[in-house]
Amino acid sequence: MSMLALILVLLGGGALAWLAERASDELPRRVALATVISALVLLYYMVAQLPADSLALASDPRQAPSWPLYLKLDWIPRFGIALEFGMDGLSLLLLALTLLLGLVAIVSSWTEIDFKPGLFQANLLWTLAGVCGVFLALDLFLFFLFWELMLLPMYLLIAVWGHENRAYAAMKFFIFTQASGLLMLLAIVVLAWRGASAGNGVSFSYLDLLGLSLDPRLAWFAMLGFFLAFTVKLPAFPLHTWLPDAHTQAPTGGSVLLAGIMLKTGAYGLLRFCIPLFPEASATFAPAAMALGVAGILYGALLAFAQTDFKRLVAYSSVSHMGFVLLGLYAWNHLALQGAVVQMLAHGLSTAALFMVAGALQQRLHTRDMRTMGGLWHQAPRMGAATMFFVL
């Protein structure tokens, strides 16, 4: 029950932060901070009960992982939908990253957000709840619900608390993510229908659908639905165009969550669902996926070189960095897989820090144009040293 409790703590904390706005502007921030700290303590309690070797990462993305923590509760049995959660080493690493960067997002927005701070903190916590649900859900219908849950609060964070062109950036983010999400939903329904047609009964359980025998054409169709949904969120070239606008217009806390956490849900989806559910189709598609990864690495790096806006530079560098993750996932060997996971964690920490620097500079200088920032090292040496550290 601890996995479900983790999500409920974040959802309840968000509602409480929204209500706390009636008392004062400061109270919602304290409620949000206490909520994320409580979630971190709960995560530590969950992990402390497990032997260390039970959380090792799988050496092959096509292998079904073991689940040191597992929970299944009936929800809508008529349609084979359950509250099914599982946690392994990969989930643990990404949950820890999510909650740590959630703390960073709350702290970075402490003085930045004056308009409806309670609703802002609520959306931030609900985004964290959705991301945690994505990393824990084993029922594919439940996974889709959490996938949507994390997108809607992020849309509001950009649309309500963003900068001058926030409406355009938020709508572009919404259209890209919702369109790709519908493709994934269609692929999930196809899998459940195929499982029922095979005489296994209707089930959306990942464990039931693993190893399901599919017609090659149907497997390709379903695999592409998952692949497109996850590579839009990664994002991979050429599905990345929503990212620079979203990062540029989002508040600092939103950028921290978007770059540090939400991009990782795309890589997680590929590693957890897309490759294991469709191993043959994924093996055939691997050269094309790796080519997209290489294109993203080069294209993102070249565009990053051309930027004058600090946030857009970091956004395009994210496209390049996540290209390495895509390349590693589809290389299908132990070293590449471990490297992809390490790159996910390193990218989450470094880009979150760089967006905090960008937000701090914008608050002080009222611009993100790097052409006007010459000589800042002498005025802010500690910020300069921190920036250099996280860039490296």
C-alpha cells in the first residue's frame, strides 16, 4: 500500500496547498514543501524494507523485470482494469529524482510566484503525483491516466504562470502531448483487445500482456503508437519543436519539472513498455530509432550553438542529450543500457540546475539574452561557478 500512499500524499498535499491559499500566500509554499519531504520519507521507508540486491537494473531492456514491491487491487474488474503498481531499481532511481527535483522546483518558485501561489503549488504537486504514478503503474490503463494527469497541471503551469507568449507555448505543448497520448491509448486498446481475442480475458495488466503473440503488422502498429507517444515526450528529433517554446515561457519551477522529470517519462516508457511488449518489432525498428537518436544529438547541438536566449540554449541541449538516451536504449547491450539510465539522471540534475540559474538571472536582469550578460562572473562568482559545474 505504500506505493499508493505515496501518490495519495502528493494529490492530497496539492489539494491542501490550494485550500491554504485562503489563509496566506506563504502557507501553500510551506504545505508543498512539507508534502514533498513527507513523500521522500515514505520512499525511504519503502526502500529500507528491501534487500539491496533486489533493486538491480536489468541487463537487457527486453527482459521482464522483477518487482521487489508489488501491489494489485481490483478497480474495474469488468474491463480488466486494476490498481496495479510495481517498483524496481529503475523506478526507484526515477522516483528519487522526481521528489528531489520537486523540492528544487518548490524552492525556486518561492519568491517568483505571487499570483495564486496556492493553485501554483497544487498544480506542481499534482504534476509530481502524475509522474510518480507513471513510474509505478503496471496496469496500462492506469498508466495512461497518470500520463494524462501529469500533462494537464503542466499545461496550467505554463498557461497561467508563464511569460509573455505563454498561451502559444502551452497550447503547442498540449496539442503535441495529447495527440501522441491518443496514439498510445489506441495502441493500449489494441493490446487489450488482442489479449481478449486470444482467450485470456480482458486485461490491461503489463504482466499479462508481456509475451502476447501478435500479428507482425499489428505489433508494428501498436509499437509505433507507443514509440511516437514516448518520443514526443523525450523529445526526439523531429518531434521536439514544442520543447523550446515550453521551456522559454514556463516559470522556473515548471522548467525544472519539465526538463528534469517529465522528459524522463518518455525514456522510461520506451524502456519499460515499448521494447519489452514488442521485442521483435522493436528489434526491426532499432536502426531507425538509433538514426533518430544520432540526428537529435547533432541537430540539437547545432541549434544550441546558435541560441542567444539562455533557456532556449538549455532546451536544445536537452534534445541533444536525450538523443544519447534514445541511442543507448536501442543499442540493446548492458553497457549502453546502464549509460542511458545514468545519462537520464545526470541530465535531470544538470538541466534543472541550469534552469534555476536562468530563472535567477531573469529575475535580476529582466532578460534571458546572453549577449547582455557579459562580465557577470565578477558580479556573481558563486553563480558562475555553479553554472560551470552543472554545464560540465
